[in-house]
Amino acid sequence: MSADKPGEQEPLDAEIVESGATGATPVTPPAGLPDPDYSEGGVPSFDFVRDRIEQRYTTSVGSQEVAGIGGPETLESLDKKIADRKEAAKDKLAEIRRAMGKE
């Protein structure tokens, strides 16, 4: 069989299989076991809360390092970096304008 129009796919032969026909039984978790991170009243355990706080802290530290502002730098050194970048941008713009004959 071939498709009549370009880009049109040929139909596939398929067979409908009813669920449960594989003979496998679904796996269900054992009933009655509480989540180890929470009490039966729904209160989180101390270890769970501590782990979440540590995870959020390490995520924030990592994102600062990726952004390039992490580490032992002071506010003054960050301000100097920003000023240096602005100055470099102005110099580059002036260079581009000279190359285009605008100045």
C-alpha cells in the first residue's frame, strides 16, 4: 500500500488489547504505612524540615555562583565590576560608531 498524497502516512494495522490481558497485577503500596517524613497528624518531621532548608540554601548559593556574584566579594567590589562593565560597553559602542563613520 502506498500513500496517495506526499506527506500522508499509510495506516497501520493494530489490534485492540483489553487492559488486564497481560496477566500482570498492578503493584499497590502496602496500606497503613505512613509517610516517613510526616506524622499521622500531618506534621513534618524535624529531619524533613532541616533537609528542605539546607536544599533551598544550597540552591541559592549555587545560583549566585552561576550568576557570578557569589563568593567572598564585598558590595564595593561588585559595584566596581558593574562600573567596569558599563565603561567597557561605552568603549565598544564608541568603537562601533567610529567603524561605521558616525563620529
